[in-house]
Amino acid sequence: MPAAALTCHPGFRSSAVRSLRARLARGPAGVLAVSFLLGADLERIRIPPRRPPRFRDGLWRHTCFEVFLARPGSRAYREYNLAPSGEWASYAFRKYRSRSRDGAEAPRIRISSSGRTLRLHAQVKARGRLKIGLCAVIEDRSGALSYWALRHPPGKPDFHHRRAFALELA
């Protein structure tokens, strides 16, 4: 799949970010590879230090890339939070913002940066036809947050809204 551009929510702009793009690819054995490419003045972005890979709640409060997966026609979905620290979170939902039991295996995450670019590549388990939302929260050094998605619903930022699930993968 060619790279898709994420757009900034108009109410939460960031002058430090030039662009944010994402790419998806199907791999063997039900693996979905997701890559995010952040073009920014990285010195003005709050990027958490590298840590051992582990589950950590609340990653969406800081710089974090997100993947939402749902089956077409189902109200249930899964959310992955992928931090540049290497930490991650995964949540299952029965319907809009109604959490159910979690149980996804840990994603594999690779992070690299050079100059004015931060790359995060993750692999998650995902089989079958999918509706997908690709999103990000970017925190600048002052603590201000900008919200990025393939598509934003009207009103405040809401990555859980089905309008944000803008891609379909067979």
C-alpha cells in the first residue's frame, strides 16, 4: 500500500510537525506491518526515552502512534498504542469506548530517527478483512498535544469514532 498522509486536527495544531505518513502491509501468518514516518523539528517534540518493551497504560497522553482495527459490520474493535519508547498498550472494545477483556499478544516495535525524521515500525496480529484507523498524538516540548489521523470526525479529536477507521484492507 502506498503511504497515506495523516492530517492534524484543526483545533490542535503543531508548528514543529511538517508531515506524518503511514504505510500498511500484510505479512505471513496474520501479521499486519504498520510504519509511521514523522517529519518534524524533533528537538521541539517530546519523545520519550527508550525503554524495554512492555505494556504501559496511558501512552496516548504523550507522543504515541495508534492503530485501530475492526471487522467490517462489527461494533467490536482493538486499539494499539505504540510509543517511541518501545512501550505499548493494547485494548479490546465490545463497542464504542466500551472496553472488554484484553488479551492481544505484544506488538513488535522498531524505532529509528535521523535528522528531522522519526520512524516507528510495528507488527501486530490481524487476520481477515479490516477497517483500520491510523492515528497519532504528538506532544511538543511545552506539553501541547496535536492529534493526527487519516480522517477526523466533526468536533473534538476522537480516534475511536468509526469515521476515523478510514482504510479497508481485504
